[in-house]
Amino acid sequence: MKTKHILLMIFSLFMVVNVDAQILKKIRKKAEQAAERTILKKTDQVVSKKTEKTIDDATTTNKSKKRSRKNSKEQIESESTNSALELNTKYKTDFYKEDVVLKIHENGNSNQTQYFDAEEVAVRLESNKTPKPGYTDSEGFIYAYNDKAQAYNKSSLIASGGQGMMMPNMMLEMLKLPPEPFMANTQKQMDKNITPNPFNGFVEFAFIYKPEHFRYEDFKESKQSLRGKSYTKFEFLNEPGYEGSYVIFDDNDRLIEIYTNKSDTKQSMSAFDMDMMPPGESLIIYEYTPVEVNLPPAREVKSRGQDMMGLVMGSFKKDKNTEDIDEDDYDTSNSKGQVKSARNALKNNKVTAKMLPDSYDFDWQFETEILMASRKKEAIDMTFLIKENANYQATKMVDNKSKNKGNATMLFDSNLNIMVMFMETQGHNFFQMYPIPELKNTNDKPNFKITDLASKTILNYNCKGLQLEDDKYIIKMYHTIEAPIKLSHFMNFNDVKHMDLPDIDPKILSQFSNGLIMEMEMIDKKKAKNNISITAKSLKNNPISIKKADYKTMDFLSGGKMFKN
């Protein structure tokens, strides 16, 4: 899995903690019963007050009719403004490919209808609960009618990158959709300095998800036909309490239905369960049919709490407008189910602080220096703490730019299958434990061209060199078998036999696994800013111990005190 996707996964784990149920309730647009509403059961009942449309209406697009209507209707500049579309216009019009009507239902009742206009990249929201429609533009501004002023106001919380991530992530969890494709697309938007997910995921789902995103063991695929058209249905597996849930795609691989059936399982709620909604059925139907949206003139006002939200969430905006994008960085084909696996590892973690040994003891300190092109070659010191034949290993990292602010030691315990972060900052010592998820084996080994490099001396040890190269990267490594210790798990916690390595000569593999890597350089052929090098600085037989009693437990996930002895 790509490094960027791993970072996305880690970020998502902490976005799911302690979400207020009332916020979720406002976002949640639950749905009509499947037995009454699914198109595959050939129901003759209506979908809404206007629905005498057939499935053909839901899967047919006629853009020419829409353009004809627009050309025939007089457009007055003062009556319609869409300044949001002036920003990143090409990306938006390329991504949002066609008009779509979203019909959102809750337990047999129509809740809301969203009309998305791909030319305007804007949504009109209609509900029987509000007399005037609402609107959302491509920068995440929400237009609401002010009865007192007899005019529209617009405001946004989406300017915060975290907000554009948090709200859709809630929807992903509630609808049980695979998060990896959506998260990768969010990262891509943020990398390009584009406001992420301005429509809170509802519209974005239609243009992100394809059948291939559901083709793995968590879903059951079936083909069905109705009225001369073929459909692909994916039923949800391995989701206790959500039996009967599914998604459907049409014969053009367009998402046309998301159905969620949540039963009352009476399961206890953990800190990582953000689906806090009551049992019931939800349905979102996507109809690809011409839509016209004209944003009303509106005065921009700040939402209550907008300034606070900006401080809490931060901003995704970067100094530069865009950066070069490599589409391979956002390919999630090899990371299906990984986020769920990581969340389950956290949710099911049974390891407590009492189970940690009183002390982790080390005999050797192997000091290295990391240089990253993205940090303008500012050095980071990383020291490997080593005790041979132990079931744990640790790395201590010090950022030379902020070394006075403290340091952190990251320890991996293979017996308990956890990572423990020991932190020392401003006179306080504390630690936090994280379970290590078991990543799925994709059987997709990299295809590197392997060549020998000239030997060289590092720290007075003779080191052999090896270069691995593919179409994207050049990796140069130097290792020695002369050092008094070996570190076969360098840059990889699992045993070397589990490493996703290319097919190399067993003799070479043995040299690396029984030696000590003294230098490594990774060169990204397409993006020099990703270049990184790690070089050995010293190897010392200097015993050191990390004693649990010297630290307090920092527990973000409990309802009690955050810091415990």
C-alpha cells in the first residue's frame, strides 16, 4: 500500500472518536424500507410525490435537453452568481461528470432530494420540512434563506480541511462504504489545494465509487436484470448488525443505489464506533437525469462557531496553488479492507498498560541521520535501540529543528502486537499504546531490477551495496556483516520472511537479514521532493532501559482521566 494511503488510514482512525450523536443525526439521511423501495424487487409503489418515473429515467442522461432549456431561458447576472466555480474550474468539471438527482429516504419516508448540476457544480436541496430550497456550491458554501431579511445568506465550515474529511467520514461509516477510495480522492484534492468534499460526500460518492472498489471478500457480487438492463449488486458481508445492506451499479458502472439496514444489535459502544444512529433503514437513489441549478445571490456570513472550527481543524490550504500529481499515489487497488482491519484492531484491542513489562532493556544504540528533500534537507536523528533476540525493538527520533521541545521513542512489541509511543515533553513523561493491525497480503510483489553497487566503507565497516530500480523509484542500500550485531528488521517491524520483497537471490537476502544496513537512499524519479536518505552515524554498546514506572499512561479513548499512573 502506498505511503500516502497509510497516512490516510492513520488519520481516519482518529477522526472517528467521540462524535456527537446530534451532529450525526443532522447529517444522517436515512431511508425507505428495502422491501418497498429497491428497484430490483420490481416494486410498483412510488418513490416520492413526483415519481411516476421508471428505472429508465434513473439511468438515462440527456444533456442536450438541459442545454436547450438553459439557452431558451433568459439569464440575468444579478439573479444568479457562482463565484465558487471560478476556482479550480477544470478539475471540478472533469471530476463531476454529469447531472444527478439524489433521493434520500428514511424508514419509508422521503427525507430530502438533492439536485446536482454538473455544469454549475452546485446542488439545490429540497425538503418538505423547509419552504425554501437550500443550495451548496463547489467551495462548500451553504445557502440558506433568511426569512427576516427575505434573502439568502451563505456560510461555510468546509474551508477547514479537517471538516471536509470529518463529515464525509461519518457518512462512510454510517453507510458502511469502503473508505479507501474516498480517502485517497480526498487526499488528492488537498494535494491540489482544492476544497475537499464540498457536498459532504453525498454527490462525491457517485463519481468516486465503481464496482471494482467492492470486489473483495467483504462483499458478495451478483448480476441481475430488469426491464432489459443489467445491474451489479454488492451485498455487504462481515458487517454484524447490517445484514441485507447493499449497493447497486448500472450497466455503465454508475452508482444508483445505496441501501443500509441497521438492526438493533444491542452491542456495546466502543470509542471507535462512530455510527451512533438508532436502528432503521436508509436508502439513497441516484438518478442520472438533466438538472438545472441557479445559485441565488447571497450575502456571506460566518456560521456560529466557524472561527473556533477553523482553529480546531486547521486549514488545508498550501503556499502553492497545486503540485504535480502522480495518479499511482491514489491507487487503492492493493489496500482494500485495510482501514476496516486497522479500526477493528483498535476496537478489539485487549492489551492494557498492566500487561506491559516493567522495563524494556537494550544493549546497543545505532544512531542514524535522516534527510528528507521535502524538509529542505533538515536532519532528523533516529536512533535504533537494539537488544538481540528480543521480541521488541525501538526507535528514538529527535527533530533537530525542535529538539528542545522533547522527544519520542516508538517501540514495537511483537509478543503483544502493539506499538507503544513513549513521549518526553516539557518535563512530563507519558506513553500511549496502539495495536498493530494485521495488513492483508496482496501477493503483489514489486518488480525491481537489481544490480550490485561498488562496496564502500561506513563507520570502518566494509559494506556491500545493492540497487533496486523500477519505473518509479531507485533504492540504494549498503549493508555490512562485520558489525557485532545485526538488525534484520530495519525499516520493517515484521520478520524478514514476511517482507514484501521482490524475488532476489537467497544468498543476497541472507546477507541483508543477517547483517546491518548502514545506508539507504530512496529516489523518486518523478518527484524529487519525495527523496529520502538514511545514513549510519555511530554504533555503540551503550545499555539503556525504558521503565514503565517513569511514564504515565495517556489514554484518549477512555472516559476517565486522560493521564494515569
